[in-house]
Amino acid sequence: MNERLNNRTPRARRALARLLAACGVAAVLLYTEGQWESRSGGRMLVADLLNQPELLLGAALAALIAAAWLGDRRTAVRTATRAVTVTAGVVFVLGVLAAHKVSAAETRSREDAPAGAKRALVVVHRSYDSGEQAGDHWQVLLENGEGWSARRWLLADVGGSPDEARLVEASWTGRAQVTVVTDSYRRVFNLDQDSGEPVEAR
């Protein structure tokens, strides 16, 4: 009876280690999908749900570290694997702490398209007190559609340092037209009637 139990224990440990490793890989893949959908024109709900590096990459690291500690019982392999995963975990935690030191005050404004179109113009304003990005930073975004098919485009990325341009205005200048004005340029975007994709007027 004891021998059978002893045989099951390593097998169960290896199965659990494989499950944890699979969960870690799945978390990385989900985050990768979120990163991809965060591009201009990506699906915004998927981006908002999955582009969560602290949550998903943290969970992936935790799962992989646990898998390493439960996995291969050969001393050399186990020691090397544990060292690598623990080091990666420490680096990740330090990176998160460093990112949180750079705080920004954030405000958002949202303006729906005229004539009831399922589109919205969003302006995100962040103000950084210190760091490389010290100063004001604006992102002008266009959101088009509803539900899982809704997409988000980046129209302008303004500022980032005291010497760069400042946003003056971003507004609807027609049912399917957006104008972005800074203190150094003016850009007009016409929206495709079918896809809603913005195309800069020339």
C-alpha cells in the first residue's frame, strides 16, 4: 500500500507541474494577444481585458516557478530551473515597482459622434511630474462599433516632454470627420463609412 502511494506521489507531482507550466504558457499567450490587439485598429475589448502585464505575466511567472519547484527531481536540472525562474520573478517584481514610481495624473474626455453614429472621440491626458516623460502627454483615440467587434484607432500621440507639441483641440468636424489641432500642426481624418477606419486627409 505504501509502495503504491509512493509511486503515485511523484506521478501526481509531475502532472501538477505540467498543468502549472501549461497555465503559465497560456497566460503568456493571452497577454500576447492583448498586446497585439492594443495596436491602432485593434479590438478594444480584447485589448482592455488581456493587455494586463502585471496580472497575466505575474500569474505566468508564479505558475512557472511553482512548476519548476515541483518538476524534474534531478538535482542539477532542478537547481538550474529554480534559479532561472526565481531570478525572472525578482526582475519582474523590480520592474513593476520601478513602473509604479512614475505616477501620472490622468483625465479622459469622450465625445460621441454627431448624428448618432456608433463612434466616439476619446482624449486621454496624462501629466507626469518626473522621469523621462515629465510634462503633459495626450493621446487622441477613435473608438468605432460596439461589443467584441469594436475597434480603437490612435489618431495622435502628442507631447511627452516639455519641448514637444501641446494639444489645442480634438473634435468632430463632421459626421465622419475628426480634426486634431496642436500648437505645431493641424490634421484632418476622414472615416471610412463601412469600417470606420480613419484616413488622414492630404
